[in-house]
Amino acid sequence: MLLCHGGGMTGKEECMMRDIDRMHHFFASGRTLPLSFRRRQLLQLRSAVQTHETLLMKALARDLGKAAFEAYETEIGIVYRELDHTLRHLEKWARPRSVPTPPMHFPARSMVLPRPMGVALIMAPWNYPVQLTLVPLIAAIAAGNCAAVKPSRYCAHTADVLAFLLTSIYPPYYVKVFRGGSEMNKALLAEQFDTIFFTGSTHVGREVLRAASAHLTPVTLELGGKSPCIVGACTDLEVAARRIIWGKLLNAGQTCVAPDYVLVKREAFHPLITQMRRAIRSFYGDCPLQNPEYPKIINQKHYDRLTRLLKASEILSGGGTDSTLLKIEPTLVRAYSLEDAVMQEEIFGPILPVIPVDSFADAEEIIRALPKPLALYLFTDHHALRRRVLCTIPSGGVCVGDTVVHLANSSLPFGGVGESGMGSYHGKKGFDAFSHEKSVMYRGAWPDIAFRYPPYGGKLSGLKKLMKL
């Protein structure tokens, strides 16, 4: 199915079109459908990640300043876990599923057949370039698809290793890595794929959705937003502080589910600030900017954006910067209202606004005034408040008593709601995101009851009774 465009094309665009066309033809051949084929590809991927594990860690250190422990904890280890979980459950997920059939269709049986979508486009971000490239790819392969993979150009060293890794095990007509910046993104989105999986900002997510609408291509959007953290007075503030700071400072705050701001009961405001300062010092010492385990900001553009936010904020702790290392100290700031600069956008950096509130109703009002978040964190021992938060505040996911760790559970779907995303993945949900559930009903030729055929005279009352069964 050669996809055509009006106007002239560059050689690179023609080559890209041929690559995508070959992937469509390979999928149409049916070779990706057998479970044995899918398992082999997943096992190959696991072996390749193991072989290149050191290279991946070095690349993550160069691109983002990630320590080996953090690189394994938040990227490579999650890939292994997702691969193992998928291999363990793949046969069950792919199995045809029997569903009930209404008696009026007797004799018949109904089935749901999970079928691959076809050729998937996976567009990955720069902040967790290994995990957020390979985990969607695992799901796409498990579901029986071909995949076009587009890593971010911002993490060039990691993208190099990923391209080398994937090219070494997969032919380009099955899994193909496309490199480049925004122009490559636009060119890919102009092509016709069977599904698109995008992880990134809400702004770019809208552009992806707009481009996909031209072909009515289904999309999964994993976006972001300002994920709130609610801290009640009746909780262990020392533990809460450690877990909030840990979740916030992973990858120097460049995490889509990082706590973006803290709403704390007014009487616990100063004690929490004290505990968070202690946690920062315990984790990264008195000079975080010189700590090799403390990550850096991805590039100058984002560093400049974050330093502008610092200048517009009331700093409670931290605030130091190093333009040479592209590092910003873990920084606590006092926020007063949604008009503050730090409350106007997703921070995506190591700056944490803290807002004292008098009641849960005040906290809820602030959260509801902002777009629906990707995650919500709650620290309280008050069970009624827990139930109220779970039932009344919309968010992609919730973690009670901790931060971030919920996304590492392959049995939990991960995804947003509203402006924080569309669709979900991880584990079975990832398999489903790249699958179409085909409805099938089997009917024999006999008996062929005449009741449903015209003429209909005198049959309506009988039909109503039958359809109530």
C-alpha cells in the first residue's frame, strides 16, 4: 500500500515512505501473528538489552546525568520487569475469549479475538528514553504488530544505543527506528499508520491527535500535567517528606508523574518543610550540584525555562544553579495562588512549590481549578479522607502513602485522563492498546427459525418477551 503525497519529496521522505510501505506488506504477510514468533522477538529484545545494558547506562549518564542505580531502577529494570510479565501472560492475553450469546440467537456461540492493529508508530520522549521507548514496543510486539520507533533527538546518545540495539535484532521491515527532530515527527505523522502511541507534552499531544485525525488513526496519548501531592496533619511527616522528595528528584524532576506541587495542612507546613530539607541533605549532601548521583537538566532550553521560574519564586530552600553542568539544586518554593509562575505550567524540574491550606476542601478547589492530573499523591492516615479523594478527584492514577511507584506495577494500567492523556498501557493494558478486539459469532445453518423473517404480523409481543430473556 504505497502511500502517496502531493508535491515534491526529498530522498529521505521517499526512503521513509518505502520503509513504512515494507512494514505494511510484512504485516499483511501474517508472519507476526503466531505466538511463537512474538515470544521469540520478546526474548531477543531481553537478550539484547542485557548485552547492551552497560552501553545504555553510559548513554543515560551522558544525556541526563543518571547514576547507574537510578538508570536501572527507573529504566532498564522496568523494561526487564515488563518483558518478564508479558512473556508470562502472553498466551492468556492472546487467547480467544468466549462471551455469552442471547437466547434469541440460539444455536450460536460468540467469541472475542484479540488481533494486532498492524503497523504502529511509537513516539518516545527524552526524559526516560529507554523505558518509554521499549515498554510500548514490548506491548506492540506482544500484540503482533510491526513498529516504527521514533526516539527523541534530545537524548542523542541513548537514541544511538537504542537504534543500534533494535537494528541488531530486528529487520527494518518489522521494527524500524527513525531518527531526527520535529521535521521527522511531522513527516511520520503525515503517513498512515494503524495506531499511534505518543508520550510527551500535552501541547505536542494535541498536534499528534490533530495529525492522526486525517487518517482516523487511533491514538494512545501519555501526557503529563501538574500532579498534586496532598499532605494531611495526621501522617508521618518524616516518611512523607522522604517519599515526596525522592519522587520529585528522580531524574532531577523531569518525570511526568513527579509531584508537581504540595498542598499541606497549614499546621503541618513548617514541620514538613523542615523534614523535606533534611531529606534533600540526606540524599544529595550539602552541595547537590557537585553530587555525581544528582541528574542534570536535559538541555539549555529547559535549564533557562526553569531558572526563570526560580527568579519569579519565593525560595524556601535551595535555588542554586550551575549553567556549565546544567544542574539546578533541589528547590522548595512557597506558592500562594494559581497566579504564581510555578503554578502556571508543569514544572518538569527540581522545583517544588508548597502551598499551605486550611482544609481538604481548599486543596480540592485548587486541584479542580487545574487540568486533570496524570497522578495524585495522598499522605494521610484519615481513612474517610482517602475514600473521598479516590471517589471525588479525577486523576490518571493515585498513590496513597508514596509517590511514583505505582507506575512500576505491570498489573496496574498507567495512563491519564483529560489533558493528562488518553488510553493506558503496561501489562495487559499495553497489549490491549495495540490490539483490536474482533467480535465473532458462529451460527449453524439449522435450525433456521422463521420467526425473525417477514412478514411480521402478530410477532411483536413474542419478540418483546424473547428479548427480555
